[in-house]
Amino acid sequence: MTQQGVRWTADQVLALASDAASREAGRGLGVAGPWSGAAGSGDGAVWGLCEGSGGERYRTVADVAEASGPAYRCSCPSRKVPCKHALGLLLLWAGGESAVPRGQPPDWAERWIAARRGRAEPERPAEAPGAASPPADPQAARRRAERRAERITAGATELEQRLADLLRGGLAGVQQAGYGLWEETAARMVDAQAPGLAARVREAAAIPSSGSGWPARLLEECALLHLLGRGWLHREELPDALAATVRSRIGLPAAPDGPPLRDDWLVLAQYDTADSRLTTRRVWLYGARSQRTVLLLSYGAAGRAPDLALPPGLALEAEVSAYPGPGQWRAALGERFAPPARTSIRPPGLTTAQAAARYGDALRDDPWLDAVPVTLDRVVPAPDGDSWQVADADADAALPLTAAARARPGLWRLVAVSGGGPVKVFGELGHQGFTPLTVWPAGEGPAVPLC
């Protein structure tokens, strides 16, 4: 499947960065100038001394060989993980053996590598990865769940009334009311222990300032909020699968309950979203044998990168366990049997029409679904008036790109890789269009991240 010790590409290294500023700073250090004593073990460990702006030399070491994922250590004061020095060292290593030859690690690097690899020996868990521990007092847990359900019911009932008042007064006054109206409603949903409702309310708050056509978009979001609230209030009448989806969308916690699935997992994409409290990392995987696509979520405090880092284009042999619910993409990463390494695996692709049909099918199971993962085969990025689209090379059909995709530098990377010819693209398709996340050039060539 993969080869341990194969050097990563620059794009795969940069995918580890916690933010755009770290990527830019890392690029600046990915040259030989500031480095001395840079070398590698040949099996994924690399080290060196980087001269800082004050003349101090920072000891930097990284290890991408262990099954538990990449790790880094640097003597600089930065709290970012990885810091710019670790990114620069890995970029230097990605450039080839002429920049970072094989060598023997100095004592400080050898001690860290030995300690890291001693700790990282995988152990098979006694139960499914991520499975919730049984409560010490089942009766107490049941009573807590009942009290929370009562609070959510009260919150959903209040939300229904607030939506009715909003529509009765008309959407014209929403812009004048400002963000405070929505934030108060979101806070009430937080008090009701319904974080899913609170998140959707906050998303609705941004719509009145989103440009032309906002009343229609706001009405759509209010309809989805109404549907979710009614779904909770009548959850006992729903089919089990749809009731599980409602509970998940409301924000009730769930543990992975699927049996562990071992496969060679290709990393399709990795990207972060952040708010004032939390950084969320999304990692999409594709199983070469199972042909399943799964989503891993990892979290970090605001301003901190989550621990899980799996650059696109690599593959790892591992087990994952699915979360409950129909059409549920999310899974928990369990035991890893080999470190991430470069691979020739590519996912099969769809036409744009097949991808749109897949999204429509998924909405039957989850009406609140924003997007589904799809891989498009033989598509060409092309301008469409003031916008952009990806068009089938062999058919008269296309998908528009989302506004977010059009605003990212990744659009121009996609256009450059395509060069006017067909490419394979993985991304997320929803009601607002297609967001490309990774592209593979025609013929041979590594995956190129677009986010």
C-alpha cells in the first residue's frame, strides 16, 4: 500500500499548519539558509538547528513515521503546533536528500525520538475505539438524560414561538433588529442544552448581511429550524433512523457504535474551521477496500491546532468505527497499524449529474445536511460569467462553485493543475454549490490540497 520513509510533498507538509500565517512563516524557513545540522534518519525523523532573528538557534525535531501520527518538538517559545520552525524543517526535508541528508541524530534529538517511539507503540483497545464507558450509576444517568430532554423540549417550544413572531412581523424589520435578537435566541438554546439549535440560529443571524437575495435564504433557514424543532417535539413518532438524526442535529452526544473497520485509508482532505472558542478540524478518508468515505473530527482550543494531522494524499492502515444514524459520515479513528505514507490510491469519481443525485438521495435521510463528500472525475474548472464552475469534460453538465470556494486561493491552484484539461477533484457538494478540497492531475502525480 504505502512506503514508510518516503518523503512528503510540500503541499502535504503545509497541510499540517494551524493557520495561514503559520504556512507563510513556514515557507520562509523551508530553505537551507537559516538551518545548520539538518539531517534525517531515513525513516521519517528529521532534525536541525534554525537560527532565529535574535541569533538564537532553535533545536527542532519532527517525526512523521509513527502510526500515531506526526509529532514535533522545538525549543522556540511559540505555542503553535507545529511551529514555523517545524514546518520549515519538514519543507526542507520534502525538497530532497540534497537539502536534508541521512545522518545520526544529536543527543537532544535522539532522546526525543526514542521517547516518542517508545510511547507510541500501539496497543489494541479492549473495546471499540471511542466507545463511551458505561455510567457508574445507570439510574442517575437516565434521570439526567430525562431532565435534559425536558429542557430541550422547552427550548424547542420557545424557538417555535420566536420563529412565529419573526414571520408574523415580517422579514423587513430583521436587518434593523440587528444581531442581538439572534444572539439572545441562541443563548436561550444553549441554556436549553440544545447546541445544535443554537448553532443554526447563529448561522441565520449572518444571513441578513449576506447580500442580494438574503430574505429568501433567511426564510429557508427558518424553515429548517422549524423542521428541526418540530422533529424534536414529535421524535417519538419518527422512524428510528430519522429520530437518531434529529437527536444528532439537536446536539445530543453519541458514541461510535459500528464495528471497527480495518482498511487502507486514503486522506482525501483536511481543513480547519474556527470560532472564538474552538478550532474544528475535518479530515475526510476513503477506504481502498471498503470503498467507504468517512469523516474524522478533531478539536482544539481557540488559536490552537487540533492534535490530529493527516495531510491529503497520504494513506494509513487503521481501524475506524462509525457513529450511529443513517447517512452518517462521521467515524472515530481507532488503532493505527502503520504511519501515514505516500500512496498511488485514488478514489473513483462521479459525473456532476451523479454527484447531484447523491446529494438529493442523502437529503431524504437528513434534511438538514449541508453537503456530502463527492469525487468528480474528468471535470474542468471554467469561468461562468462572474462566477466559476466545474464542468464535465464528456457531457454538457456542470456544478457551480460555492462563494467560499471562489474566494480562496485554492481556486487558482485548481485552475493551474487543470491547465484547461480534465482532472479528478474531491470536495463537498451542497445546496450552495461545490467546494473543491483536493485535486489530482491527469496521469501520474500526487494529490494537491486546495484548502
